[in-house]
Amino acid sequence: MRSFGYRGMWWSRQSSAMPVRIYAHLSWTCWARLPLIDEAVASFLAPFLLAESKRHGARVIEIGIVSNHVHLLLELPAAYDVPRLVQGLKGASARLANRDGHARNQSLRWDTGYDLRSVGGKQRNP
């Protein structure tokens, strides 16, 4: 009997029963760290980021929005595509905020890049 490698149904039965919990802290900044997020933009961003995360299979646990950056604590699905998720969160939010007039004084622009760090279960629930 071999005890390694994928062979038939045994592996899939075992792996499907294993719970997967992946937590991550995601943050990104406004262009040049300018304070481009006012109350109107934040009011738009919060529900948009919740819905967009859900559309990508991620669950927002906590959200923090300040004048020049955004923080999300996420539970990610077992298989996820971070660049695609971030593109949806950043790209679509700026495009819609500007198109729909939420960013009244200055257009909402995000800086390039983002920071994604894994978060352990104990860090999530101190």
C-alpha cells in the first residue's frame, strides 16, 4: 500500500472534510497619500467593498476607512486570486465613486500596490 501522493477518492474525501480558514489584512492608500476620502466617499466605499469582496468569495470581518487609506480584515476562500480581488476592490471602487459623483471635490485615485499580510486565528481574536 502506498502512503503518499494522490490516488483515487481517498484524498478527495479527506481534503473536503478539512476546514480551511485563511485570514488576511489588506490595506492600500490613496494616490500620493492625499486625503481623498471624505464622509461621502467613505459612505459609498463601505457597502461597495463588502459587496465586491463577497462577489470574489471573500468575507469582510472588519473594515477601516480613513481619509487617505483603507484597511480590510478578510476571510479568504480556500482558493483565491489576490490580484483579481484587489483589482475589483480598488479599480471598480474608484471608477464608480468618480462616475456616480461620490467624490465631489477631488477624484478618488488609489496609489499603485497594496499590502496583504496573513493573520492567524489568535491574532484575529485576541
